[in-house]
Amino acid sequence: MASGCCCVLVLFSLVRVSLSVEMSGLYGSFTSPDFPRPYPDHQLKVWNITVPDGHRVRLYFSHFSMEPSHQCEYDYVQVSAEGNDTSRYCGEEGKNYDRSPRKTTILSAGNVVSVVFRSDYSNEGRFTGFQAFYAAEDINECLIKIDGEGVCDHFCHNYIGGYYCTCRQGFLLHDNKRSCTMPCPSQVLTSPSGVLTSPGYPSPYPPMSQCDHSIRLQEGRRIILHFLEPFDIEGHSDVPCPYDMLKISTAGQEYGPFCGSVPPGRIDTGSYQVHVAFRSDTSGKNQGWKIEYTSIKAES
């Protein structure tokens, strides 16, 4: 048992682990141990690079000389960039090694990159390691797509370290600082017949809409609703109206929620007072809805 324990201790002592080096400047450089002399055996060193929010890391190697091996299983430099896959490099620049970084510039998606250097038990080829440089580079957030859409609804303005959104005239910037919504003042309709529509209909309604309308007629009337085409409210094939929805309610009955591209049929509400509620989320480019209402005298 004693000899077994001793063997384990020897195995652990073969690799000397350096504490990770934290780098947070706007630019900098670092090298393999003992550079430009051949790097020593049994080394493991990590550089964690963090640049300010709103920036990404641009990293490149001005010199690269690591022992080549299949899939870089012996000596290697490994780069893990936030938002990107991990890449492992070995070999020498100027030679035909598929695993060497050559003149590649590595760009992170976010503001953090980790670089790991590892050497095994022998450097018989006297490889000299690497020299690397990094710099913070502003991210142009206005070019980013989220689910196929830009980060701003209308206008995006990039500046060093960030961005901001503005809206076309007549729209308001939502509290989320990205969406542009149109005011939807509540309407109270008292005529025996009339029309209600989503904001801007038949142009696409704005995101984050919250509309509440009422039809209030004299007691003894019955309101009948007719939904016209185009009827186009963002929906989902499996879940009933999880994004945007139109809902009709009276004192004793609810209709909906309604969404999708097929208008509901005629609704005889049986009531002289009807509430129409419409909600939209942060995305989508749907045309909306139009309701024509009429009224008849309620049967006694």
C-alpha cells in the first residue's frame, strides 16, 4: 500500500501548476515560460483575459513553436473564448501543421478569453513556445441579430463600449431600452356601431402594446362583433397565444384569447357593455386586427 501511495504522489508532481494570471487591461502581451528560450517540461499555466463590457478580445500569436502531435495531445495552447468553441493549437508557424494558429486572429464573442499553456514530460525538439498579444475591441452591437432581429426596433447607435436605441417619431422607447411602442390610449365607444383596430392597422402593430377599449351602449342593446381580414396576430401552433393576444369580455363571459391568421367568427356578446384587450410582446411583425361592431335591440 505504501508503494502505491508513493507512485501517486510522483504522478501529481510531474506537472507544476502555476496560479492563473488575471489580465484586465485594454491591451497586453504574454509569453510561454522562459520565452524566447525553449519552454520547460511539466508546465501548466493559465491566462484569464477580461476586457470592459461592450468589448471583445482580439488575440493573435506573433510567434508560435510548440511540439506537434496528433490532436495536440502532448504540448498545446488552448484558447477558450466566451461564446465560441474551445480551440487547441500546437506545431510551428511557417510549417504545414493543421493545428498551429498560423496568422489567425482570434475574436471572442464576449469580453472574456482564457489561454492555457501545457507541456508534457519532454521538449526534445527545443521548441520555444509562443508570444501572444491581445487588445480590447469595441463590439458593434448594432450588427448583432437576436432571433433574426436587430437589438433595436428602429434605430441603433453604437459607441465605444455600448449602444443605445431610438425610435421613429410618434413612438416611445420602452423601459427595456430596445423596443419602440406606440401609445395606445383607451377608447370608450358609445355609438350603436363603430370600428376598433390594433395600433397602426393594417401596418404591423408595435411591440409591447397594451390596449384596453370599451364599448358602452344604452342598456337594452346587444353588441355584435365582426372580425375582418387581414387578421394577423402572432401565435404558436402548440400553445394558445403565448406571445400576443386579443381578448373580449363582458360582465359574464370571456372570449379568446385570439391569435393567428384566421379571424374568429361573429360574436353575439348578448351584452351592452364589452371590453376589448390587446397585448403584444417584444417581437414580431404582424399586421394586427380590425373589429366592426353593430348592435341590436335586446329581446325582452
